Amino acid sequence: MRAKKLFNPVGADDVNLSVQAFQADDEDESVSDAVEDPQTVVDSYDIGVQSESDIEDESNQFQQDDDAMGEIGASGWNVYDEHHSGDVQLDWSSDLYDGDHRPTRSAEAYARSPLGLLFYFLPKQLWFRMADETETYHMECISTDAEKRRAKQLDAQVKHLNKTVLPLEVLEAQLKKTKPIQAHEILQVVGLLIARSLCSHMDGLEKHWQTDED
């Protein structure tokens, strides 16, 4: 390990690419070999294989004693690129921010209120955008949701012939009548999730306001 230089020099602007390109000839020949019969492969491995009790490592190449460890501590070992490993490799990384590292005045002002700090990093416009995107996703999934509902109705009709199966047009119309999700409703769900994480319940969120037992 000491006698070999493990890392080749690299370009100043790219430390992730190897200097020597990958050669197709270096590819393992086994990739293109024909697939052998599994039983034949197993039989080939069984030939001449000894048990673990018969195999002993008689080499002392990697054995370390106090003298060997003391020698390493005295002579040290080679650390490649030790003297310039912290140098900046990219020219455009030299103009990084060098101002004061502290919270902004506005963040410090809102930090006195946990709720104010929440809306400082997650402003109102974000919640309105989440509500709009949720409604857009709901409208895009109406056809798929209607097909799933009709498939469930068909399965139920197989078990109970008196069950009614609605047409897809009716199911899609019902889904389109669903009121759009409002931003404050998303906040309510987030609040319920936080509350239920502190006092967990096995029931779903739809039973959070339930006052009587089933």
C-alpha cells in the first residue's frame, strides 16, 4: 500500500472523472458467455471445495503486533494530495458569501412566536399554492377515480345482486361536485397530525371530532 500511488492526477476543474477512459476490452468476458445449466454450475463449484475447518490462513502479511504498529506510528503513512487537498478547484467558487453569518432581523422578530416563525418560512402564498395544486390534481384524477369506484361497485354487485352500479358519467359528475380544498383546511390537517403525534390514536383523522363510541 505504501509503495503504490493509488490516485492519479486529475484535472483542476473536475475531480470526479477518471483520467483513463473506460475500455470496452476490460469488460469481464463472463458477461458475453453463454448461460450454463444451473446444476452444472453447482457441480463445478463442489469439485475440490474444502470445508471451513480444513482451510487455515497461514499468511502473516496482515498480522500486526506492537512492533509493527510502533513502526507505523513513527514512520507514518503516505496521504496523497495532503498539501493541497483543501484548495479550491473551481474558479467560480471563490466569490462565495463572506458577510455576517447570523439570522436576519425579520427572522429574529418572528422567532418569538412559534406560529409566526412557521408562517415566516412557510408563507401564506405557499398554502394557497398547495390548495390550487391539490385541486388541479383532483380534477386530473376524476376519470381514474370514477373507474375505480365503478370497479368496486361491480365487485359488490357480484356478491350482492341488489347492488346498483352507476354509469361512469354519473360518478364523474359526483366527483366534480366536490368542494375545492381550501388553504386553511390543509393547515387544519397539519395541526391534527401534530396533535395526534403527541397523543396518538389508532383511528383515522375522520374520527378526530367524534364524541361518542361506535
